[in-house]
Amino acid sequence: MNIVEEYWSGAVQRLQIEVDIFNRLIGHAGEQGRENELALVRVLQNLIPRRLGLGSGIIIDAQDGRSKQTDIIIYDSSDQPSILGQTSQVIFPIETVYAAVEVKTTLTPDEIADCGAKRQRLRQLTAANGRCPSFVVLAYAASTSPATVSKHIEVLKDQMPDLLCVLDPGIVGGAALDIENDATRIVGLTPLHERDSSGRRLAGRWVRPDDGHRYPTLQRFGSSYPVTMLSDRSRIVGEPGRALLLFVDGLLRLLANQHAIPEPALTAYLTDVAREVLDLSDR
């Protein structure tokens, strides 16, 4: 495993531990959700240039259109004045916004439908500069199997997020994942690779639990990974750290495509093997 992949494998573990501890202490769904948003904000603050701001609120256009409440808004805080930020920055003109991020504690079929409705509302806004913000979803866990998540996401069709990540068990989706053809929309699982004697990933070879393993996680390579079931009832081990890594790379490339940031250096450090996902469309 190269240093970039190893770092993000640890990063997702720290992120999940932080959220799990807070959720056990608070116990209130609304407060849990907000803390999950803040945990992701802390990750993003270390990723994007300082001239981009991170906020939460409503996106509007000049025709009095408005989005639904948005968990995290990535906006231009340097080149555009905060015309509606004289008290608190909770209303964002669409021309200043690069991405709208939805954060879900648990991604259920109803939450997926809600994401589709929010994506549709966002696309109905009209920007004077002709730019529509990217729509991104990050969830900490899924309430259903990876195959079921994939089916519900694909039902959204044109309202599918530009980028999707479910940390547990490690689901990624969206056109932003495909660096060869941005018109392709992928929904896949990031399984844990088998390794050779030097620790390098083996292409297309996944870690699977033994038949007698009955626990929701599996210890391998010094860490704990979630065990999940495919539609054929076979079980496989997911890799949340790699899912988060691909999510971060995809988000940075979405911002680069809108000329908000330069081409991300991270992309060059991800090998073809590190980008492998297990297609869930037939699983």
C-alpha cells in the first residue's frame, strides 16, 4: 500500500471513531447529524484552498428560486463578495457556489429519494454564469445491502449525485469517479484487496471471510474492515478508507472541472488498482 492510500485508510478510521463516540454521547438524531456534518467539514477544511469557503444554508438564484436546506456548501469566498453575509452566511447566490454536499448518518431508501429531490431542486436554479453546482452525497453507513443501495441510486437517473460515498461498507458512485469518461456513472463497492508479500494490492483479488466467520468485521493487515453481503449471498470485505480516498479525489476533480482549483495532485498518486471497484449493477 502506498503512503497516500495508507494515510486515508487511517483517516477514515479516525473519522468514524470520532463520530461514533459523539453519537453515543448525544443520542439525539438532529445533533448527531450536525456533528457528522462538522466532522466532514473538518476533513474538507484541510483539503480545499483557503479562498473557498464552507458553509451551510440555502442556495438562491436571481429569479427567486431556492434550493432545499443544504448541509455543506462549498463556495467562492474570495472573488465574490458575501452580499448576503452581513449577519451570518446562510444564503448563497448560486453564482458563488461550486458544490452542494449532503451528509447522511445512515443512507436509507427514503434518504436516497430525498437526495434525488434536492438534486432536482438545485438543477432548477438559473445561474447568470451558466454554472450548476455539483451535487455530492456522503453517508457514514447504509441501512441496506450494497446492491439495494445501487438499485435505489440508479432509479434516480438524471438526479443521481455527481459523487456518492457510503463509508460503511465502502460504496462509491457518480461520474466524478471515472477519469476516462465523465459521462459514465458508476455505482460500486470498494472491496479490500489481497496483498502480495511486499504489501502491494493484487488487481481484482478481494479479501473474503471464511465460511465460519460470523462477525460484522474482519481483522486484516492490522485494521478492522466491514463484512458485507452481495446479492448472490456471497460475502466480501469492504474498504472504507479507499472509498473515502476515491471520494476525496472525485470531489477535488469536480472542483477543478469548474476551475475552482488547479488539477489535484492526488489524482496522480492513485494507481489503476487503487481505483478498482466492484460493479454493483448486477449484484
